[in-house]
Amino acid sequence: MIRTQDIETAYALIGNHIVQTPIVRSLTLGKICGCDTLFKLENLQMTGAFKERGALNKLLNLSQTERSKGVITASAGNHAQGVAYHAQRLQISAKIVMPVGTPLIKVVSTQEYGAEVVLQGESFDDAYQHARWLEKEEGRVFVHPFDDPYVIAGQGTIGLELLNDPLGREVEVVICPIGGGGLISGIATYLKERKPSITVIGVQTASCPSMKVALEQGGPVKLTRASSLADGIAVKQAGTLTYEIVKRYVDDVVTVEEDEIANAVLLLLEIEKIVVEGAGAVPLAAILKFREWFAGKRVISIVSGGNIDVNILHRIITRGLTVAGRTVELKVRLRDVPGALTAVLEILKRLQTNIMDIVHHRFDSVAPIGYVDVSITLETKGHDHVREIKTALRKEGYLIE
């Protein structure tokens, strides 16, 4: 177990080399969520994520002999950049093993910070195993992304800053993403030791709930699947040390679905102009999913990072719009006669919906002879509007999928 003194010592070491990130309040999201909704913006760190706190604390605690050997680590992206950036500043050789599917922005940024990048495996866990092998082969020092006391203490400095911030002192609930557990372990240790009344809740993706499963089964268990929009927390197995800390200090661990993550990314971007990656959006997704838990309380979400690939962001926005009822694709079956489509368009015009795309399925349609299927993508005002459109079309006798 780490102590609050370890976190305070870490802050004394790293405080002048990191961004003391702000806490901001969202009045609009507060109305939507039904609580005092605040965000700790770790996406404003130099490397775009909280990970450099723990990475730097670990590097500064290496001996000169260890520094001369160089370091190695495995990461889905943010830890890689944190290690690479500060290793370069400290003139320490760094090699990073990343999964093959890591977003390009994270790979390129890691290389630009001076580290050698090795792409290996389909998941973080595959990359981790290869990094441990290279550690032995090359004699480098392994910098664990989460299951290390110095790394956890570094991440815990977020909790210290939170309680030092006027907006954070009266916080009732802190919500934090969980991958391997380093972030929440450090934060929960500091908050629970300094102000035990604070409720600390962790959030994982439903597709990769490694810490939640560990708590249910009495220890870390390796999952078979680790794929999510929140790639930064898609870790198949929770850490041994982090599991013990989470078990002791974290009040609950919940999960959110992929569509809920996409919607949260979209809301933060559209309402607050905050660009976050999937992992950074899971706290807001949890608030929206479990609103009754947080009603009327002051809640701070840890926005863990903002390193999101532009192509993935486009897909997430598209998915988020669909989840929110802002866009919908309808397949409508029409009689294959002149003017049939015009009649449908008149209904859509009357209901004040904007047409984004139309596709005739003439060559791949399963419609009977004399009919044709048409896919129409619409910009809509919400789920009620979508239901109104479907009802109007069905009332006129159209078959809709």
C-alpha cells in the first residue's frame, strides 16, 4: 500500500514539471445530469493525459545506474507518451511496446518525443508480455503503466490538487476511469485518507471490466476480450497492487456501454468544447447512466485524456449522434413507380427533418417485384422526433426497417 506521504513526496518532485490542471463546472451538463457537474481536465497535460504524472515520478526515483540502462514499457498510448516525453527531458533511453491497433496519433507522438516504438500484439496485454521479454533481453528497467508504487503515487497527485482547488474542497463524489487501476488507486488513497466522506467510484467499459471482475472473484482475473472505444482502459487484467488498493478505498465500480461512451464524447465536445478520448468520457457516461445516484451532489469527473485519433473521433461522433436521436437511417419500401419517392419526401418535409443521404437498393434489394428499398439518412431533433417520423410513414402504409 502507498501512503498519502508518498503522494505528497511525489508532488514535491514532479509538481514543477507537470500542468496543475484546472477543475471546471458545466452548468449545461449539470442540468442534464441533475447534479453539480465538474471536470478535472487532465487532457490539458503536455502529453494530453494524466499518465505522465506517474511516469515522471518513477523516472525521478531511478538510480543513476538504472537510468544508464534505459527504460522500457508497454502502453496503449498515453503511458507511452508520458514515459517518452520525460525520459527525453531526463536524457534516458526509452523503448515502448504498443499494440498494433494503437491510434496513429499516439504512435507518432511517442516517436516524436524521442522513444523507439515497437508495435507488437493485438492488445495491451500482448504488448506487455513482449515488453517484459525485451526487458530481460536488453537489460532495461521496466516502467509499469499502473502496478507500481511510484506510478500510483504520481497519479495520486491528482487527488492532492483536487482538494487544494476551491472547487474541489466540497466535492462529494469523484468518478474515475479504471483500466489497470493506477489512476484510481492513487486518487482514492489520497482522498480517502484526507477526507473519508468522499465517495470514489470507478468506471470501466462493459466490454472489458477487469477490475470489476477482480472484485467479484477475489483477485485479478485475465479476461479473454479487450476491445473498446475507450482503448486506454481496455486492460484484460487488473494489477495486483491496484486491486488491493481499489478493494480497500473505492466505494463502487460500474460499467458503461459503447454507445454510452460515444454519447458522452459527443456531449463534452459539443457542449463544453472539451476533446476527450473514450476513456476520458466514461465518468460522464456513468453519471448519465446512474443519474439517481448523483442527484443534487457535487460530482467531479476525472477527464483522464484527450488523445483521440481524428478518424475514430468522426466515427464516435456519428455513433453518438445516432444514440442521441440526432441522426437516423430508415429503410423504406416503396412501389417502384414514378413519384413514389417524392411522396415520402413530402412527408419528411412536413415533419421538418433534414435529409443527409438517400440510397436506392435496386441491385441488392430483397423487395418483391414491383417494389424497391430506399435507405434515407435523416438529421433529427431527438428520439421523439424519430418516433413521429416513423409513425407518419407507417400511417401512410410504408414498410420501415
